[in-house]
Amino acid sequence: MSARRPVLEVRDLSVHFRVDTGGVFRHNYHTIKAVDRVSFDVNAAETLGIVGESGCGKSTLARAILGLVRPQDGRVAWLGENLLDLDEERMRGKRREIQMIFQDPSGSLDPRMTVGDIVAEPLKTFFPSMSRLQIRERVQGMLKLVGLLPEQINRYPHEFSGGQCQRIGIARALVVNPRLVVCDEPVSALDVSIQAQIVNLLKDLQKKLQLSLIFIAHDLSVVRHVSDRVLVMYLGQVVEVADRDSIYLNPRHPYTRALIESVPIPDPVKERERARRSLKGDMPSPMNPPSGCVFRTRCPYAIDACADQRPGLETLDSGRLVACIRHRELADGLEAPDPEFA
Amino acid sequence: MALLEVRDLTVSFDTPDGVVHAVNGINFDLDPGETLGLVGESGSGKTQTALALIGLLAENGRASGSVKFRGQELLGMSISELSRVRGSKISMIFQDPISSLNPYMTIGDQLVEVLTYHRNLRRRAARERAIEMLNQVHLSDPKQRMRQYPHELSGGMCQRVMIAMGLLCQPDLLIADEPTTALDVTVQSQINTLMAELSEQSSTAILLITHDLGVVAGLCHRVLVMYAGQEMEMAEVKELFADPRHPYTEGLLNSVPRLDKARSGILNAIPGNPPNLLDIPSGCPFSNRCRYAFEKCRELPEFEQLDGGRLKRCHLDALPVTEEEAG
């Protein structure tokens, strides 16, 4: 993207959870590395897509950026300033600039508040000096911007459909003029026809307001549609980062490749002719991750060396990053050695 | 004779807010070995259609019409008669595999129970058959899995167990309600491959309920598209995708971003909101969201037969060529 300094720099961010796994006389604790030394940048007015399957740590990562969970280690720099060093008071100020949109559209709205109050609440928090009239005007303008009617200001969330509730969630996030919006699976609870409406709305607003977006989703087709760059996570770690077209046309990590091949194509002719290397098994338990490369237990290309140490994120040409010791061989057309995958 | 003949199936629910008409007169046949996709968004009535077939509607639900399975009427059958059909000749797998299994019973006991109940097998024979079935759905370490409880297995593994359970008695009909929606993409692709394999190897007919057009494209022979409890379009799978004849089908196909095509600037969303079943527009239920709606759409169109056995419910003779296609 641009050569300017990124708005958000995340460096070696780790979020660990300690879980009690039982025990009769004394507790047994396990550490889950939900996010494990993750680094990336977000540029101004850019959309970074984050994909991965359930349990890969993408939502925890989002929460850590907003300071909703306490990271173990690392740096989250917003315009050069490390958010993890800030006290609660100063962090609150930053939260105006970084807002979030949630997955469950109606569950994330207070059912006892009117839509007007829901959208006005962040304004009252961040701009206590605004008059009621100013707030009302701003809220009505916001509702219009997200495709709702200003007259609906006195209605309650249950009077709206899922797609409309998501529009309210978007209005609430944007009403304070943020610069970065973290969207955690914003369309996955919606029907496909409504999904398209919300995706179009987000893209349109991003352009109008010059927003940076972090778009977290498990649906690879939607992520391709909205993102400028894409980051792929597996078991708490970043396995690949690249610009959108290169990652989809030419994935370099075996996991990225498998993810893309797994997406069913809505075309019966193509779908039935596709060669598929299905991954075997499930994601391992994050309580007990494999040694070395976390993906090796499901990787069709794994060799003994993959168990030795965690592959570092290697920077390739055009700035893409890959964490795989065999990515060069793969790019040269290495075939899967294990007949089970053929 | 078709394996399953559904005629004028209607499902409604009495609720405090009024009567909800979930399914309004659906007709379809299913042949042995065939996979039929029921497609639609939330509120289209696809799940209620399936539940009505096997008498699993909620207490406030009522079904009318006719559902003939091998010539035998299922609607109005007594519970004891139905339970001999369910699980042996017709079985169903659900969207959420983990909560569909009994958390207090081992996988083995749940599978064995099916066979001792429906097939009068002795425990040992039933165990052997169950292990064989788990092998067939490619679950690793079947013997050890038999001793485990559902919470010890992942979602994908539980769905394999559900499928194994559904197929234990070699049913004539398997109803699969969004079987992969709750699963991750890589696991979804494993389960879909498994379903395709099973459908090829056995003569089990599958009624596949899904909102995912990609899954339909991979697994189904024929597709019935539903909206607000009505049939909108029915066609062979290749024809439906290559040449949709109903505006709703076209809208669904156009609104999903696709990995196999160049990226487009904006998605062709269907405007408006999903149907409110308490307040369905009179006439064509899709008319308030349809880009081609005109005067005549205030009357409900017939579900009329077209060439090649296709059916559609729309007043338009043909869909206009859109800018994208012409462009």
C-alpha cells in the first residue's frame, strides 16, 4: 500500500489464558496460547482481512487490540503510541478512534434501549459537552448514512431484522468518527442476500470516511471481496500475510492453500471437477499444540524437520510473509508425498 | 414409484402473535438414490418441511397435505408407528452435531441402541456393526471412540458419528439439515466428500437442506428453491446454476462473492429484508424485494411446468438480460 507509516502496528503480541483442567487435590492449570507472537500492520484507509478457523485466535486478537483482554506480551502501537502502556483513562480516549462491530447483530444491542439511545451512547461518553439537539441530529444523520430511516430513532432492537440490527451496530461504531474499525465476523450471522447488503455498506462507508478496517471472518470469499491484504492464522499464529490477489491466486503456505481449496464453488460443473487435497483431521487442541510448526499434524507436506522448531515469518518479494520451511519447494510445484492426500 | 411423494404440504404454527404460515403447499418427489437440495434463507420453510415429514414439528405446529413414503402416508401416523420408520427407514442429521448427541451416553451406547431397537441385534453384533460404520465414515480409532462421550470429540468428529448413526440401518432416506454449517471450512469439505461418497455407494436418497449454494453445487442432483414457505423454482442442478429462471434464484446466485470469478466492485445484494412470516405480501411473496416486480405480481403465480421438467413460480416469461451479463 502506501509508504506512509501504518496507523496500527502490532508486534509480537501474545495473549495467554490459564485454564483450570481439574484435579482432585490440587488444581491443574494449562496455558492456552490463544494469540502467539503475532505481528502485522494496518495502513490508513486499508482493509486487512484476518481469516482462520474457529479457535485460531482471531477474535482474541481483535479484543487484545481494543484492550478488552490483557496481552501477555508484545506491542500494539496506535499512530506510534503503545496502547498497552496507557492507563484506563487515556486508553478510553483512544477507544474513540478504534471501534468494533460484533458478530451477533441483535445480541450486541441492549434490548431495553431505543435505537436512538444505542447510537447516542458513545457520543455521550466521548463528547459530554454535546447538546441533546446536536446528539439527535448526529444520530439521525448516522442512521441515514447506514441505510435506516431517521424516524426509526425511537424503535427498539427487536423491531428490526438481523441485517438492520447490524446496520445499527455499524452506526454505533461510526458515530464517534473512528479511524479504525475492527469487524469481528460482521456478516456471518446474516442470510446471503443480506450479507451482500452489509458488505456493500461497509465498503462504501470505508471509502467515504477513509476508514481503516480489520475484517475478521471465516468466509474466504467474503474476505477476498472486501480486503486489500489478508492475514491467515492457525492455532494462534500467523502463517501467511499477503496482498489479496497474490494470496488467492498463489497461496504459499500449505494451510492457506487447503483453506482456499476447501471453499465450495457455487457451480456444479466446476465444483465436481475440482481436485481437492482435503486436510485430514481437526485442528489440534490449543492446550497441547504440536512442537515446531503448529500445522504439521495436518499438513500434507510435513517432513521430520517441521517438528524441530517453529518456522519464522519469512519476508518474500513484494513484502509477503510466509511461515513454512518448505514454501520454496511448494512454489516450485512440489507434489503431496502422502498418498492419502492425492 | 417415487420413494417420497410430498403433496400440498402445509405447516403452520399457532403463536401469541397469530398464525405463522411456515410452509404453504409444497410438492416434490424424491427417487431412490437421488439427492435433492432444499435451498432458501431463514424463514423459507426448508427445515419445517423436513421436520413435518418425520413428525418432529414443535407442539404448536400443524401439518396438512400428504407425505407418502413408499406409498405409505406418514402424516397422521401414530407415534409408535412413526418411531419404527424413524431411525430405520428414514433418518435425519442436524446442524449442530454436538448437541444432537446425548451427552450422558458414550458414542458406542448411542450407536448400539439404534441397532438393538430397530434391528433386534444382540449387543455384540451391534457393536461390531457400529465399529464398521464408524470406519466407513472415516472416523479415526473407532474402537476407542466407542468408549468416548460426545464432549470428548470435535464438531467434525461428532458430525461423522451422526452420519454413521443415520446410516446404521441403511435407511432409504437421509434428511440432512445444514449438516456442515456449524463446521469449519476444511472440516466441511471432509464431510461433504463423505456425503458424496455415501450417496454414490448406496441407494440412500438424501434430502439436503442448506443455504450454501456451493454445497448444493457439489452434492445435489436436483434443487428446490424456497422462499417464505413457497416453492419458487425446481430444476436439475446444472440447469439451475447455468440458467436460473426465477428472480429469487438469480438474486441468490448473484449475491455471493465467488472465489472462482474476478472480484467485482459491489455485490448484487437483494434489497429489503427476509420475509416476515406473520405478514407475507399477498400475491408473490418475493414481489416486495424483486427487481422485476410488476402489476401482475399482486396475484400469486402458479408453480408452472416449463420445458425439461423444470418448474417455476413467476409471472415473467423470461428473466431480462442484466447489465452484468450483457456487459
